[in-house]
Amino acid sequence: MNRQEKKRLQDAFFKKVGVNVATFKAMMDVLPDVAFYMKDEHGRIMALNRRNCDFCNIHNELDAIGKKSNELFPESLARSYVALDRTVKRTRRPIIESAEEYAADYSNDIDMKSVFPLFDRSGRFIGTACIYYRKHHANSSPDWHGILKPVTEYAQAHYAESITLERLAEVIHTTPSNFRRHFTQTFGISPGRYLTTIRLNAARNLLEATDLPIAAIAAETGFFDQSHLSKTFKRERGVTPGEYRRRHRTRSNS
């Protein structure tokens, strides 16, 4: 599906929802700490705000339009994400402040989600809308990490250091090959990709909350130097660290 087809799909859905939906979505886009999405009755994403893109490492909204959660996230995450939508679809009732510990960016944070049913003018169910915010849970990893919980807690505490596969395997007293296999099956990504993700999370938080030079942020978050951070940030998040900081400073001043 190309960009024009995605835009037409989104516009058709917005028309069903009502005349004020575009205004409501624009409001969601300027909120600094609230994530938002809409899905149609088939579970396809119809709208995301900028903050949700940040949390889910989606470069821009159109990249996700028309896709289902299992097309964007590993099965271990997608299963949980669709559960609330399915419940709302079945009951036609909203779910308020449900704790979701499967963070898309593999942080230890908990997402507090509220999901609402959407209806057209005739009262027919046409999809769901969700808003959520983050509750920081700095030290303890979520329970779904299972036997890998000591590993993720170690990684979250030591991401600024050089961490080898062998060291992570030692944390749970197994071989590197067994560890890599079990980690990838559980999280849907490799241990190396996980370490990169949590380092980028830490860099993202420092870019938003501090005036530290980018070189200092690179040193504090486990990257070799500013160039390494910038190249990785651009590849994974679609913008440079400087662009990301400017975007969030502009939004927080809106």
C-alpha cells in the first residue's frame, strides 16, 4: 500500500468517525506525554500521534497506517496490544486505566491505557481509540520477562558499559547459544538489538529532558562517540539526535 492509498484509507475512516476527528487528532499530536492511536474494526491502525511513534519506534504515522499490531511488533508484544481492543470490540464498553507492561521500546515502564469503542452515525461499531501515558518503573523489569528478568535488569543498570553476550548469559548461568536462542524467542529481537534499543531509550530521554551536548549523551549511554550515536539514532528512529531534541523542545513549548 503506497502513501496515497494509506491516506485515502485514513480519510475514509475519519469520515466514518465524524467531522471533529481531525481536530481531536491534531490535539493529540501536540500533547508531549500522551500517546494515542485509532484502529478500525479489523484491527488496522488508522491514526497515531507523534508520541506513540516515539514509543513504538515508528518513523512517521503513514508507515503504520493500514497495518495490524502483528505486522509492526514481535508476537510477544502484539498479543498483548490487541487484547484490550478485542475486549472493547466484544463488549462495546470502554476500558479505563489498564496497566500494560509490554512496552514497545522494551523499557521497564508501564503504559496506563484507556481504550474506547468508536461508532458511526448509525451506531455501528467501527473501531477503537486508545490514549495512554507512561508510569516510570525504573529498576524492576516486568514479570513477562520471566527467567530473563535478571538479564534485563542487569542490562538496564549497565547499558552505559560494554556488555558482551557471554556476560549476559552468565547472569542466568547458561551458555551464550542457549541464551541467544531463548532471548530471541521471548522478545522477538536479538540481545544485541535489545541493548541498542535500551541505549537509544536512554539517549532519547536525555535529549528530551536535558541540555547535555550530544557527545556527552553518547558517552553516558554506551555509544562509542557522537558519530556512532547519531548514525544509530538516524537509522533506528528516522531523525538525528539534534532533530529529535528540537522537535520535542518545540512541542513542549506549544
